[in-house]
Amino acid sequence: MKKYLCSTFLFFALSNIFSQNIFPLDTQGEKNKFVFDSLKNKLDNKRIICLGESEHRIETFSRFKTEFIIYLNKNFGYEVVAFEVGLLNISNAYFNIKSDTAAVKASFFNIWQTESVLDLYNYSLHQQASTSPLFLSGFDIKSVPSYSSSVWLKSLFLTIDPVYSELIFKTDTAMINACERVRESFGNNKYKKNNFSISTALSRDESKTSIVFYSSLSDSLKIRKDFLISNHLLTEFQYKIIQHSLLDRMRNIQFFSIKDFHAANCYRDSIMSQNILWLVNDLYKDKKIILWGHDAHIAKKSVEGDGHDNISSVEMLPVEIKDQIETISLNFVERAPKRIQKQIKLLPGNTFFINKPDYLNGEFEGVIYFKNTELIDKYKLK
């Protein structure tokens, strides 16, 4: 009798779980097949998928995203993954850096310089000649402090004007150093809830001089566009990337010139929104796209209480673009509502997908919870 009652309780508990759209993803050790196939109907008509993460530095999240993206590329034809990184860095790595590890380090912030992201990078390289290519891109104005992109800009004018070429490298590396000085100050204070002043923000003179220079460089590229393309220094595609990246350089300078932390982050999200729009409507206008970033930037509604408290970049997008988007957050079971935690504990496995969670108030259409997670530490690239 006791055994019967326990079985009956478990049956109703599980029925309640599935009525709440809670799906165990790896109960049978077949995470990829079960979870990804279960999302098929949700993703069929979506051109853009936002893969959020509630916290950076979690290798479990990156590993899951890598597996999911490869599945989406092979089965749904998603051909672009745009990260919360600078467009110029990741493009330069693709076109000019031979070492895979060096390319990842030159493209991604250290929070994503791990084995799983390297696997995704290698996969994308191998797919370039296939019928289902996968391109890596970026939508942030902040970039990794790597001088390799400065070398690329320098090389464009090396045969045209060696003196100007050297000035490009000198100016660009100086800008990278100045912005990195401010970025470190941001990093030390980003979890403060109150607004505060950034004492290390770029000065008005620094900003004005740099913006004038990049504007002039953009004009010089326009004048020499035909020469650069006909002499195989750039393709038309690369030219568009560099011109937009120079605009991002100027926006990045503006971002690091804002002394108020909250105002700076609001500005950053507004520009990331414009960059997403450009990727969707221009650079990759015929492609299905995946966005990889923090929940605060790619939620359909602003995420409150995480120290950002500003409108997300995706929330700022036009309605006709947002209608094409499916948003999924990756999170920890401990952060789920108590009732969800209790239900999940009845199920075996580590990973669970929640469809249309009402407690998120429309921030995400789905959330993937993990019982156990690993930090990036032992998976960092050497």
C-alpha cells in the first residue's frame, strides 16, 4: 500500500511538472537529441535566437551553447553567431590569424577564452567550405585589448602611405590602451547599485582627437575602396566590416568618455541594439542569426536587480525584429522559484528546460536550468 501511494504521488508530481512545461534534458544521457528536438516547433519560424547567460565565467553554459549552436547550424540552418564582443577583433581573427587559440584570445574576453568556445571556433572554420557554413561575429562596442586588429588596419595603407600606416597603428593602439584603463575601472565597480563617477574616463581632448582621427580614416578608406578591393587587400564584405568597426571605434570612445556608470551602460546597450539591427538588416540580411551574451543585454524585457537596471539592447529593437526572436536564458536551479526547484528535484538529470515561464514576465520565452555547473577555471586556454 505504501509503495502504491508513493508511486501515485510521483505520478501526480510528474504530471504537474510536465503541465508546467518543465522538461528534463539529459535524463537518459541523450541531452542533445531530447532537448534540441523538443525545441523544434518553437524555433521553426524564428530567424533570431538569443542565448543568454545569467552569469559569465560558467563553462557549463558555454559548453551547452556550443552543442546547441552546432545542432542549430546542422538542423535549422542558422549561419551566424554574434557574440557580446567587438566585430573588428573577431573578424580580424577569422581572416588573419592562423593559430586557433591565438584567434580566440584575440577575439573574446577572457570569460569566453575556454575549450568550448575554441571548439565552436574550430567548428565554424571547418564549416566555411560546406553547404551549411557558420560565421562568428560580434555586436558589442567593447573589444578585447588586442593589437592584432591594429595591425590589420595598418596593413591596408602600408603600400599606399607607409607614414600614415604607422600613424594608424600608433593611434589605434593608444586608443586601446586608454580604453582598457577605463574598462578596468568599470570592472572594479560594476556591481555597485548606485550611480557613481568614473574618475578614469577619457578626457574631452582624448575623445575629440581620437574621434576626428577615425572619421578621417573612414573617409580615406572610402576614397581608396576600389583600389583596396581590386588589389585584393580587402573583399567587399571585409570593407563593410571595417567601415562599421571604425564607427564602433568612435562609439567606443564615446562610451568610455561617459563618467556616470549607469549612463555609460545605457549608451552601450543602445549602440549594441543598433549593431544587432545592422547585422540583421545589412551584413547578414539573408541569414538566420544566434546572439550570445549576458541576460541583461539580450532579454526581451529588462532584467532587474542584477546591477544593470537599464533597457536591454534587444528590448530597444523594432517590434518587427523582436517578433522574429526567441529568447532563452541559461541559469542555476537555485535561482528558480521555490516551487520550480521542488519539482525539478523529483527528476533525475542535471539540465531542465522551462517553456514560457510565467515568473519571468516575458523577459525570456524559455529558461534552461542546471543543477550542477562548472566554472571556467580548469577549461581556460593556455
